[in-house]
Amino acid sequence: MASTLEYEPLSARPLRALVAELPRLLSADGACAFRVRERHLDFFHGAQMPAGIRPAYEIWLATAPERFANYDPDAPDPRQRNLVLRTEEIREIARRGAPPVVRKFLPRFAISESDQMRVLICEGPLLLAWVGVLRAGRFTREESRIFSLLVDPLRRRLALEQRLGDAQARAIELGAALEDVPAAAFILGRSGVVHANAAGRALLDRERQSVEQQLASGVGMQVANIDADLRLAILQRPADPAPRVAAARVRWYLTARQAEVLHKLAYGLSNKAIAAELKCAENTVELHITALLEKSLCESRAHLVARLWSGN
């Protein structure tokens, strides 16, 4: 008898790859996985499904009836969470017949009469994915048991992906604020640097190995937990860049004001912060930075700061 461990490698694959294997594994005519949020598809992966079903479903969802399926995408019934159910079992739990999606949408693709076997993969009350298979004949209890072996490892994988996705989104939101930090600043996830400000990116460009070692050690920096998955790390200010700015002024034929702006850039200050310190307009700072990039033949401010510190 097959065990859950035998299906762990399969469920560890990306969801799209797993869906591609389901028709073979469960002798199905087709398989799909998707998630509906606020009447839109977050994603849709299909295998041997009718052509054009994904865009058609997206359009239909926009005006679908309130209870368009035998489950609530926003708050699935606890009796349906992480359980493999066949058509008759779904209707028994929901206590109603075929839902609008079966009566009004699936007939367009000649699959409204197909038997369905599906699972609502959930983390607590949160729906991670609808995963299921279809075929003309009835699914058996043995096929339901085999499908069930995939549920728990698949739930763990999708829950992890959800947390990583949420962490990445929060990191991007925080990224803009980091540009005003007058030092190299990083948002760290479980696997390393998720985001860095301009000063941090310049530092990584010129000495990545030592920076990553310092971030891993926690020495010489301020660290604050953002949440369970993310930390903010701000490195101590670098040495005074004045000698390097003086050399760059000669090498790149900079004006005095351009050299001042370069000095501020070396500390990772944003345009807004530089403008405040030099008591000028922010667009004036932008003009100086454009001139600095042209004279130094650099493609970006991070490249410019990296060249300044390297002396090249």
C-alpha cells in the first residue's frame, strides 16, 4: 500500500508540474489548480483542459452569481478544507445540487457532466489553491485515497510559498523607505538579502562576500526584526569618502557642487536627503547626478558609488 512518503517528491514539485502529473496518476481526463480572490484568478494551471478555459473563466467570474461554486473562496467550509472530495460528497456537504459554475459555465466546454474529484488546499481558513481532476467516469475511493496522500505535503509547500510571497511583497513596500536611510541598509529574509537601498547595492557590488559575512554575523550593524520572516539591518557608516571624492573630482573633471553631491551619494543618501543637506531643489540634485553619471561613464548611481569606493 502506498504511503505519504512515496508522494512527497511529487508534491514537492512546483504546482504547475504537479498538475501536469495528475491525469496520469489518477487516470483523469484533465486536471487544474487555481485560486479565486475577489472574483479574479490569482493563478490557473491546467493539464489536458479545454483550450481557452482560463480566460473564459476569468471573464465569467466577474459577473458570476454570489454562490457560484459549492465552496466559498474567501472562507472555505471547515468540512471541505484539505479533504479530497468527489462530486457526490461535495453536494452532500454543501446540501445543494450542481452550482452555477457547473450549470452555466462548464457546459461551454462540454465538461459539465464530468465527475470531479478535488481538494481545497488551506492553511487555517486561508485558501491556498483549488486542486482537482475531471473525467467522464466516476472516480473511485482508491483514487481518492491516492490523491489524499498528496494533500499534506502539498499544503506545507504552498503555505511556505505563500509566506515567502508575502515577505517579498512586504520587502518591496519597505524598499522605498530604505532609500532615505543615510547608510547601507538591507532587508534580510531567511535565505539572505531580499532588498537593499542604493548604498547597500553599491556595497554588495564592490565587496559582496565580506558584506554577506558581516550580515550573517550581525557585527557592526543595527538589526531590527520586521516580522517572523524579515529583519532590517543597517551597517555602520563607512569611512569618510572625502579623499576618494577629491581624487574623483580631478579624474572626472567635476565641479565643486558635483563633488559635494558625490560625497553625499557615497553615504547612500537619497536625492531628497541630499537636497535638504545642500539646501537646494531635488530636481537640481537630479541634474548634478545626471552630470556625474555622464562624466564617470557610469550606468547608475550604484555603479557610480561602487567606482568611487574602488578608486577605478
